[in-house]
Amino acid sequence: MLIFVGIIILVAILVIGLYNNLISLRNRVENAWHQIDVQLKRRADMIPNLVETVKGYAAHEKDTFAMVTDARSRMMQAGSVGEQAQAQNQLTGALKSLFAVAEAYPELKANQNFLMLQEELAGTENKIGYARQFYNDSVMRYNQAIQQFPGNLFAGMFGFNSKEYFEIEETAKEVPKVQF
């Protein structure tokens, strides 16, 4: 009887440990997502200043400004990881267009406000990249824990489901062509 009780206690300790590990991993994924969210918000907050700075020099580039504004709006409304990824890819493309417009205006390229915003945006883009990498690493660890034995035995029972990765579109993976 004592051995049976010992086995039950051991199994209970293992299940509790497994459950707590899954909770920790799920919380790490959620924290990683919030870190991405913080950087995306920072980026979104910088965009109106950047657009206004460029507008002063390139007033006739209305389509580009509309594209950036629309992309920013979509990003702010995106809910799921997939929607966020799609909105971010659209915003990245719109910002590339905005910077292409800026290249056509030498006086804008020398403007201190524009240079400062461009530098801050580049730093934020790097932080977003690191945050995405951390998020995807956290998702991988979490998904492995709920798919591997013995986690897979309990994950479904306790309501742990796979999380989706933050992926970029195939077009964003293409290497830009540089010509001189």
C-alpha cells in the first residue's frame, strides 16, 4: 500500500511539474509577443512624424503617403499573429517606398529631423527583428513541449494548443537588386 501511495505521489509531482513548465513556456510566448507589440507601437508612433517630415519636401507624392498611412492603420487594427505579420509586411513595403521618395530629395536627406527619424526607425526595425526571433524561439520551445512525450499526453487535457510563428511573406525574403 505504501508503494502504491508513493507511486501516486510521484506521478502527481511529475504532472504538476509538467503543467508548471507548460504554463511557464506559454507565458514566455505571450511575453515575447508583447515585446514585439511594444516595438511595433514605437514604430507606428514614429511614422506620422516621418511622413510629415517627408511631406514638407515632397508634397506631390500623395500615393506614397496614403500607402504608408493605410499600412499603419492596418497594423494598428491587426489582431492575430498572422494578421500582424501581414500588416507588418505591408508597412515595411510602404516604408521602403517612402524612403525611395526621400532619396529623390537631396535637401530632405540632409534634414536633421529626417535623419534622426530614419536612424530611430532603423534601430526600431532591428529591435523588432530581435523580438520576432525571440518570439519564434519561444513558440518553438512551447510547441515542442506540448508535442513531445509526456507533454502531449497532458497538453490537450489542460487546454494547451500550438502557437503560430511570426512569419514574413515570401516576397520580403527576396534579396534586393543593387545596381550601379
